Amino acid sequence: MNIKSNVLRMDLYRVVTSAWFYFSIVLVTVLCFSCNWTDISQVFSQGNHNIDVTYIFTILMGLGEFKNMILIAAALACVGNFCSDWNHQFIRPVVIRCGARKYSHSKIFSCLISTFLTVFIGLLLFVFLLSLRIPLHQEGSFSSSLVLNKPYDYLINGDFPILYFIVKIFILSIACAFWGIVGLCVTSYIPNHFVAVASPFIAYYLLGEFGEYLPNFMNFRMLAYSYDVLGQGVVITVVYTILFFGVLSALAGRLFTKNVQRRVSSEML
């Protein structure tokens, strides 16, 4: 097994054995409940049968404060790892052994994976816990009057309505992984833990506002929240969204790599 694989395995092991990773997942789930507790409490305390998971989930996706807090929660798992490595000089023996480029690639992939899993598992756990008390979707509920986002709306009425939630959560998790890489990139300029946690949210706000002036197929927020920006069906829309955030993640990752190489060459050697 080559050195690059060993470094990546080390970083992934560092993430999955960290209490922050599991805390972040639980925090995402808790935020889901707290942001929409008014509707959820009606089910738990009053037994409102007109509310289903689709209704609560759709309302949740429209809440601005939820989108802001979930980025901060997701950043806790891994975005600050470079700060720790740099500030405590853990980076030195790793870079000497494998080089700055391989070290940077390992940090990028581990950040992508951990941020994606934090949001994906946290939101799925929220849907699962709700489904223990109320149905995913039912005719005659409040969700029947909602205008669900195309092209995913037909999934909720199919044989496997859970696919609707999986696809929507998958897309949002992909977007959050990109914001995590942006945060990682920012820490290569300012290796500070507060900056590491706050930068994904700040970047989301700034780029999100900038995206409002772009065509819909380049609008960060519309893509992250799975709007039908292409009108070409679920598969094409999902693939396009993955490519869109994948390319942006690659660009941010490349900038992170260049900054790490610059820092290592100028400050460590």
C-alpha cells in the first residue's frame, strides 16, 4: 500500500474515532428537531394525524436558520483538522514522509467524506426517528397541499417514498461537503479553529448572494436545495448537481493544496 493511501487511512481513522464526528451527527439531528419543534410537538403532544414526515421535512428545508446552523455543525467534524496539524506542528513529520501534495489531498478527501456523512447520516436519522411516530407520506395530510420540488415530487408517491428523502438529503450533503472544502481552504490562510467553523457559513452566505445574480443552473442555493434547474428529470439533475459541486470542490481543493505547499516551503523548510 502506497504512502498516500496510508495518509488517507490515517486521516479517516482520525475522523471516525473522533468524538466530534459523532457529536456533529447528533447535533445535526437535534437541530432538525429544534428548528421545526412547533409542528413536531403537535404530533407528540396532540397526536395531529394531518402531519406526516414529508410536511415536516419540506418545512425544514425552507428554514433559513436551519441551513445556517447545519453548516456550522458539519464543520465541527473535520474542517479544523488542518488547524490542529499546523498549530501543533503535527504536519511536519507527515509532510517530510509523504510530501505536501499528498498530505493536502488526504485532508481534502477526508474533509469531503466526513462532512458529507455528518449531514447525510444526521438528516436520515431525523427522518427515521420521525417515521417511528408518523407516516412518511399520506393522502389528506398537510403535505398534500404543499408544492413539492420537481423533479423529485413523483418519488414521494411511488412504491418507495423513502427515495424522496434519500435523494434530497444526498444532494444537500454534497453541497455541504463543498462548503466544508471552502472552509478547509480558508484555514490554509488563517489556521484558526473559530475561522474553520465559521468560514463555511460565511462562504455559503457570500457565494449564495452572488449566485442570485447567476442563471438558475448556476445558483448555489437552488442546486443545494434540489430545485429543478434543468427540467430534465431526476437522474440528470442529480448528476449535474454532483458535477457542479464536484468541480467547485476540486477548485477549492487545488487552492488549498497550493497554499499548503507555499506554507510548508516558506515556513517549515
